[in-house]
Amino acid sequence: MNYFDLFEIPVQLKVDKTRLPEKYFELSRKFHPDFFINNPEKEKAEALEKSALLNKAFKTFQNPDETIKYVLQLKGLLREEEKYELPPDFLLEVLELNEQLMDGDESVKENIQHSIDNIQSSIYEPVKKIVEGYQEGITSKEELLQVKEYYYKKKYLDRIRQQLNGMA
């Protein structure tokens, strides 16, 4: 059972979070191990497993990047610890930001943040329709591979953003 089946929602790259907490609490009550205390061991184990899966799913759905990662893994397009090759022009842009970060002081921090925001907007724009309009069986593998590239590029930018925030 995957996270989407558990929550009884279609597979999607961008989960609507408005009903998510309500569904989470409904399922939490349904699968809480305490309600299975007098049941056979097999049912207790299943309840514990579903409860753990529910918590992982809810945490994943709260984070848009983790949701994208999960769907790409579900589709067999992303593996844990995968070495993904990004385009050289993007890597050069990131390298320049890293150099500014290493050489810079507090005064360049705002410029770097602005650059990261601009790059992030530019890498999201080509996949925005795919992410927001994903439909199981209709969205192509090629479109999902574009989302995969976006995912890896964003990870690079997030690392720089973390370094930047660590300077504070």
C-alpha cells in the first residue's frame, strides 16, 4: 500500500493540504494500535504497520519536495543515493554562488538569497504545470523526468540556502 492509497487520494505531485489533517486524524483513530490490544497478533502487527505508514505519509505530504521525491520513487524514476548529472551551466551558476558565499560577508548575503530565489523561480517555471496538474496515467515519463531534474536542482539550491542561513 502506498501513501496515496492509504489516504485514499489520487497520486499527485502537489498534495492539497487543506483536508490532509482531517484525514490523518480519521485514519489515526482507525489504525491506532491501542484499539487493537485485544485482537490477534496479526491484526495488532497490521495496525502498527499502518500507523507507522500513516505517520510517514503525513510527514511526506507536508513537504512538497518529499512528495515529489516519493512520487518519482513510486514511478521508479528516482533511487536513493542516485548520482544525478545536472547540466554544466546550472552547476557553474551554483559554483559561483558558493564562491560568493565563501568569500562574502553579511553584505553579500542578501544578494545571494536574491539570486537563489531567482534561480529557483526559473527552474520551477518549466515544470509548474506538470507539478500542479499531474494526472496518473496522463502525465508522461518525459514530463516526470523534467520534474526529476527540477528536484535535483532545487536540492542544490536548498543546500546553499542552508549554508546561508547558517551564517546568521
